[in-house]
Amino acid sequence: MKFYSFLLLLYALNLKISNNYYGFVDANNRYGQYHCTQNSNENRLFVIINMNHIIDKSEHYYYMKKEKDVPAVNDYVLHSVVPNTNLKFKQIKKFIIPIKNLYYNIHNKYEDIRNNIHFLICPYSTQSNLYTKFTELDENKPLTVYMDAARCSIYKCTIGIYPRATEYMNTVDKILQGGQIDFGIFIGFKDSPAENLDSIYFYAGYYKKAGHTNIPLVACPYINWVVRQSLAKFTPDPLVTEKFPLLPDDNKRHILIPAYILKKVKRPKDATDRFTFTCGTLEQDKNFTEAGPIKIGYEFDIDEKIIARKFKVDKNNFYCGDLDITNYYLFSFIDSGDLLGKQTPEMEPVTSTTEQKFYYNQVFYAYKKNDILEKYKNNEERFFDEDHYPPVFHAECITRHDSEVGKLTPKIGERLQAPRYRPVVKGGEEVETYIIDLHEQKGQDITCHVSLFKNTDQRYSDFYSKAFATRIQKVFDADGKEYSGEPSPSIKVTGDEKTDIGVYRCTLHSTDVVEVLDSEFHLLSGKLSDQKTIVEESYSNKDMFKCELVNINKQFLIKMQVTIPKQKAVTYYMDKKKNEKNKNFKERFNYITYHPNDESDYKTDTVVKCIYKNDETNDETVVEKKVDIKDKPKEDKFSKKILIPIIVGVSVFIIIILAIVAFLVIKKRRDKKRLELLSNATNSTSKSKSKSSTSGSKSISKSSNSTSKSKTKKSKSRSKATSGLSKNSKSKYSTTKSSTSQLSANK
């Protein structure tokens, strides 16, 4: 402070200053870095752009205004010039510079803004025009003497209020003590959106081109880019965050970031078509400027040509081809086409090579960190303004990942599950299974995740997670029945064994990637709780007492026990060495069943115990089933009373019929024999009587005739069933009668 006070006093007492020059007069009659070209005592401000050494430029070349021609604000209080101290201005004159005057010169010719926008005050007078400016960030010492041209550049932007010293307020210390000051000026910008003049983009130059993949590193203005008491603030773009590296000892004025979001914006008339990168927006007090937000950033000529080398990792060292880039400024870049649901690419600084994650189609940009910092430390101002171009640095090397081969596997919450390969049916092939604790992980989501086959480096553990969406689908339930679930991003663990256990399928959503395989797997419970159930059965099902060979958790049956009410339990072991032969146990395709010797032993309340064993943990699970036979026939006493007489009556009727048939058959045989004997006797008598007398013959004939008639009547009455035999008897009898009658006539 003493130095500044002494300097002001020295100006006032000893120096003879020409009104045409500002600063110390040099050998060429020029005052400091610039001189006022017009020989006028009128207070004025003019603007020059791009020149580090401001020489021989007309005041009217870009913008010039006289103090008397600009509007004023009266009785304005500037609060907290230092903590708890206010400064009141009787009058502040406003120099609002149109952005159009920065891009178009006096000849209305478009020019690029490369590095500096200089604000030049003329004339200089120790009595009337000694200005101070707020340039420092130290809140206890924010004000300095206006010794040379103020400016707005990538380095810093000194817009805002400039208090003018007076006879009584003629030092920085006095001004900072607060109170009232007569006069000050305000410098700000005015946009023209209708003419696409609402931005200040610093041109990087012909040799520093950029593209969507050719990404340079830039020093972006940051939070403290505008000076204190500027009545403005700088708001960084949402993409420009403090995760990117800050420059050392820079008080957050700048941040180093790759220009990775390039856009083509509407340009003013005659402007070259270029890519732009926005660092943020300058927002000014509308009471002073009536201006909208002004975009601040860079613009580039377009060049997409890059050569990407193969990325290699050797423990904690990163290589771009054969170049070790471990100690470079490193940034990870993933284009929007490889990011799920995002329209913008992703750029992240590499802060640790040991913890950096690797992703599909990831690109690393490497910039020479040591060279950049060395240049900055050697000359801070020159770092930003050297060669009339802003600080833009091309990548030293660009490197890209190879693809990795993997398979989709389940993930519970944030934890990847380790697969186990085991049979799920007796004697079957080993299949992929995952064991989870259903109760501990209840409420968590089951999702699908790509696990790499060969690369076990944890930095690769999420390699495909940003590029592709996955889907999980339940295809079979716990009982092996087909399940109609739709593929979804996740399935929640309910904690219920019947609901959660089953067969699931993992796939990529709406795409196929050769390097990523789908999967189908069994999800099982780490420990299955013992179960007691009542099983309704039908009396017709003779396999009602049964145990499945494999339970829902894919554990194998080791023992079966059946306890019929009021009987001793019977046991069957799957281990043949322990098992006793019992023919009542039958082994089916996928279960063991027990058949009692007596069907009356198919009883309700029979208890069947199925004991299963987890071969990995040796834990046993018991499934106890109590059988409830619902449709066993009930006894009906009324039906029995009717049914028994009917059965007895039918049986007696059948016996009678059989007896009658037998009697008739026997009778038929007897009659046949009698007829044969009678026929033989009749023939013998006729021959003997032919030799006797007529009288004897007649009597014999009558007797014989009566006897034959009597026998014939008896034969007919005995059986109509033997009609064939009777007809034979009549035939023979007629023959005999005829012979006898003929013999009697002759006599």
C-alpha cells in the first residue's frame, strides 16, 4: 500500500504528463503499451483487440466513445469493496461495448478474436483521470492502480467498475476505507442475438484445429475469471466441472479440459464456418448493461484426422502403442454412440491408473503434462497470450481399447455372483448354477452383467456396462414348469423359495455382439428351509406316497421315510450300501414311491419324509408331507342290503338252469336206449306169430296194438325235446302194425 501511495504522490508532484499518452513516456515518445492518437482533452474510452503490443492503432478502429456521450448512473452504492465496507459513487458513466464492434472493424470487415480485448482510457491526467481497477482476488486488497490497459482475455476479464481518484480519495488505501467518491466508469458488453452476436469465442488458430475425435486440451475460463466488483459472474458450462485439473496457484480462474463437445453455431455475417467449444457464460448486471448471457469459449478450424494406437496396460502403467503415457494429462473418452441413453459423449480425467475403469470402445487422450505446467510457471500471462493465440494443446498420443470376450452372468444388487457347475438331475450333465441367500438378499434386484472370460483385472469388470443394456427373464419355475415371464432390466428377490428359485435367461437388449454370449442358468437358494405341507391325493393314485429324486433347490434325495398311522415307520436309503431290500419301494423316472402290501393302508394322515442333502455344504433339508386322501369311497349299508340278495338270487337261478339242462341231457340218452330195445322186441314177436293160428294172431295183434299205443302216448308225454326220437319210434311201430294187419287178413 505504501508503494502505491508513494507512486500516486510521485505522479502528482513531479511528472509532466502529456494528455496524449498513458503510462511512462518511452524513448519514442510513447507512453507505456499504448498512446492516445487523438489530440483531445475529452475523456474517452476505446477498444483494440488481439494485439499484445498496442501501437499505432486508430482509436476509432473498433470502438470509441466519449465520456460525455454515454449514459450515467447516479448515487450508486458498491457494497463490500472489502468486508464490511461500502463505497458510494455520485456518478458512474457506462461504457457498454457492443460485441459487434469486437468482430467488425471500422471498415465493417469481420475479424477473429484471438487473445485480447483491450480497454484504453484517454487522456491521462494525474488530477482528473487517475483510475483504479479491481483485479485481485484477495478480498482484503482487491484494488490496484490503473497502470496500463485493462483487458478481457482468456487470462482474466477486468470488466466492471473503475473508481477514479480525487484530490481527497487519491490512494488505493483511502478508497478501500469506504465513504463517498465522486466518479467512476463501468465497462461491459452488449449482445445482439438477432445478428448471432451473443458470444465471444477465441480463435485457436490455423495450426490448432479440432474435430469430434481430434480433441485438443484447452485452458477454459472458470469461476473467478471475471474480477471482483465487476457486477458480473462467470458460470461454467455444466460439462466443465472441477473433476478436471485446475492450474496451480491460479485461484480457480482456469481449468484444463479437452474440448470434446464441439458444435456448429449460427455465425454472424461473413464469419468462417467453424466448430465452437463453450466454457461457460458471462452474466452481467442487467441494470447496467441490459445484456443477456454471453457465451465464452473457443472456436476451431475443422480437422478430424487422428491416428489411434493400441492401448496396453502393464500393471499400473498405461501405454499408447510403445509410448508410456502414465505421467501425462490423461482423459478417458467414450462417444455417445457407445453410451446407453445418452446424446453426448463422456470425457473423464484419469486420476489414478490403479483405479481407472476400462470400457468398450474407450479412447484415451494423452497431453504432455510436464511441458504444459512448465510453460505456465515460467510466464503466467504469456502462457495464455503467447503468439496472439490462446492456450490450446494437441494430444501427444491417442489410444484405443481392443474388444474383450465375455458372457452374461447374474448380479444381485451390486455383487457379481460366482457360477457353480453341477448336475440338477440324477446322473445328468453339469449345468450353470448360482447360489444366493434369499433371506439376506430379499428386496435386491437380479440383473445381468457381462463377465469377461480371460481378463480378470478388476479395472475391466464393467467393460460392457456403459455400451449395452441387458435383460433377464425367468423361463422355468421352481418345479421345472415353463414360466411366461417377459424379459426385463431386473427381477426383484422376494425371499420366497417357490417364487425365486428357477431357471433364468440373460440376453443383451435389442442387439447382438459377437464377443458377448447369452446364458441360461439355475438360480438356487443357499439354504432351503425345512418344509411341512399337506398334500391332497386321490385314492386312485397308487404313487401317492412319494419323494422327488431332486428338490426345487436341485439337492438330491438321500433318504425316504413313510409312517402309516398306527404302524412302524419304514425307511428307504438312496445309498445302496445302507439300504435294506424292500420291494414296497418303487423307483420311477424322477421319484421314489412306496406301495403298501394291503390297499387298506392307503390312509389319510400318512406322513412321508423326504430328506435331501447339499453336497457342497452337507446341509440336509427335510420336506415332510402329510397325505390327505380326499376321494376314498365311503361305506353304504343300504346298497349292501340290496346287493347281497340280488347276487344270491342270480347265483341260484344259474344253478337251477344248469341242473335242468343236465337232467334233459340224461333223459334224452335213456329214452334213446329204450326205443332201441322196444324196436328189437317187436320185430322178434311178429316173426314167431306168423306160424300160429288166425285167432291167436288177432289176439296177439290187438294186444300188440294196444301196447304200442300205450307206449307211444307215454313217450310223447315224457319229452317233447326228444321229438326226433319219437318220430323214429312211430315209423318203426307203423311198419310193424302194417305187417301184422296184413297177416291177419290172410288168415
